[in-house]
Amino acid sequence: MDSEFLTRVVRTSALVAPLVALFLATYVSPASGSGFLLGALWGMLNLLAIASLVETLFGSENPGKARVAGIVLVKFPVLYSSGFLLMRGGVFPVGRLVSGFSLVFSISLLNA
């Protein structure tokens, strides 16, 4: 996968997620729509962090240790703890958060 493909997946996800969230907020509940949107945002940020880490590690001859450490320190503690807090908070339905998170994977499967 190249960075253009990942950019296209994130861009498509950024277009589809608000539409689905609006539909869910209107016909199911506002918490469902917000949960889906936050899950999709979480998934897009996760994909961008993984792509940035892989590009930094394998894209250049000499990856900077500070850059790799910065990406790892953002991805693991920040993204995973925010996902944990979103799921444990009880404000948003966990199923909507997970379905929003899996939107990126669904779109990448459809684009491939």
C-alpha cells in the first residue's frame, strides 16, 4: 500500500463518517451519531499514525529516533487511552464506537 491509497481511504472516511453520523443521530439517537463519528475519527487517526510510523521506519535510510519515539508516544498512550476512556465512559454506545472505528477498514476493503 502506498501513501496515496491511505490518503484516499482517510479522505473517503472523512466524507462518509459525518453522513452516517448524521443519519444515526437523526433516526437512532444523538449519542449513537456522536459515538460513530468519534469512533471514525479515532480510526482515521490510528491509520494515519500507523502510516506515519511505517513510512518513518522503512521509507528513509536513517529514521530519526526522536521522530519514531514521538509517533510511538502519540499513538500508543494517547490514542489507546482515549479509546479506552471513550468506551468506559458510558456516554456513547460501544457498538457505535466500534462500528465507527471499523469504517476505515471497510472503506479500505472497498477501495482495494
